[in-house]
Amino acid sequence: MGKAVALITGASRGIGKGIALELASHGYDIAGMATSLTSGIEDTKREVEARGQQFLTVVADVGALDQHERVADEVMATFGRIDVLVNNAGVAPKVRLDILETNDESFDRLVDINLRGPFFLTQRVANQMIKQTAAGAPYAPKIVFITSISSNVASTNRAEYCISKAGLSMAAQTYAVRLAEYGINVYEIRPGMTDTDMVAPAKKKYDDLIAKGLLLTSRWGTPQDIGKAVVAFCEGYFDYATGAVIEIGGGYGVERL
């Protein structure tokens, strides 16, 4: 068994897969959550196991609160503990609509998956982590929220996405405050333009903006970039920084004249 067990939501592709592979490369066993076996999660499983680590596939929808208990139970049954939770799963609007035209169906879908689900999954897992620390577990648990630069950058053609991520940022802060007394650190990572399937519909737009100097580091981010930051948190390099928010966005957020 690896040095610690990480439960990662949305682990079948993109940023979630990148996080899983980086953690596995550093000795972590992985419980990867995905909505179905056809989502690509089996590819993640093979690549994690090729790195010498155990992988548990957990099929569940983070937006379905009634599945959270089963998720935790499956991880505990296999590994006996949950040391790291990475709230990564998220969706974009099916169609980008102006804030004056978007509808409640799109709003509810994004809030359920991007905010409500991670909030309550964290509640369930945090209570398990508290039990582990009380029992003298050797690894101090960590919780990482993957939000977005959209937490504080408004996009009027996907307002519901920005709102869901802004809410998730506050969830990270409030959990950091509440869990500090148990020695459970909570962190937030805000990815910028990251080359994943989610951004494919707007890739040309962002290609042009990057070429024109939008970013200080003039390239797309990768899932591995995000994974490396998660590893740094989990390995204890930022133990004196619970509640920290870090943008992994090529310098997008640096104010310039």
C-alpha cells in the first residue's frame, strides 16, 4: 500500500487524471471517481497501476448526494482510510448563453455538480478524516479544491459556471477554518487556461489570446501542471499555509500596466 490514499473526483480525464498520475508517481494509492466505466477511468487505472500503485474505480455522480456514503464506504473497504480528498469534478455549460438568456436548468446543473456535490462530499469525507486523526493516523489528511480563475473573473456567457466556482472557493475557505483544529489542511487551486476537453469549444479564442500576450508564461497549462501543485500540498511543503489559494495559470492574474 502507498504512503497515503487519495480520493479524486473526476479522475477519468483532464485535470483529474493528471492529478491521479502525479500523486501515483509519488507513491499515493488512488481511488478515482467517475460517472461511468466508459468515461476513460479504466485508462487512468492502468496508468496508475503502471506506476506501481493501487487504484480503486468508484462509479458515482458527485452531484448525487445519496451516493456519497457509498463512495466513502467503498474507499474505506478497500484501503481502510482516506488521507487526501481532491474535489476536481466539474462541468461547463452545455451551451454558453449570455447571462440575460441562460436558464435555470443550466444553472441548477452546474451548481449541483460544481458546488453542492463537492460541498457535501467534503463534509462526509472530513468527518472520516477527523476519526482517523483522533485514532492517531500517521498521515495528516489534506483536502484540495480545484476551482478556476473564473472564481473571481466574470464571463457573461457562462455566468452560472463562474458563480459555481466562486461558491466553491468560499467552501474551501470555510472548511479550512473549521478543520484547522483537527490538523486537516485545506487548499484551493485555481487553474487558468488548461488544455482539456472542457475548453475545446473555446480553444481557438484562447489560442489567439495567448498568442497576443494574455499570459506571462505563453503556453497552455497542462493537467500535469495542476497535478504537481496538488503533490506539493499533499507532500507537506505547504503545511503552514492551510487556506492557501494558488493560481496555476501562467501568470494570468498578475496585474500589469
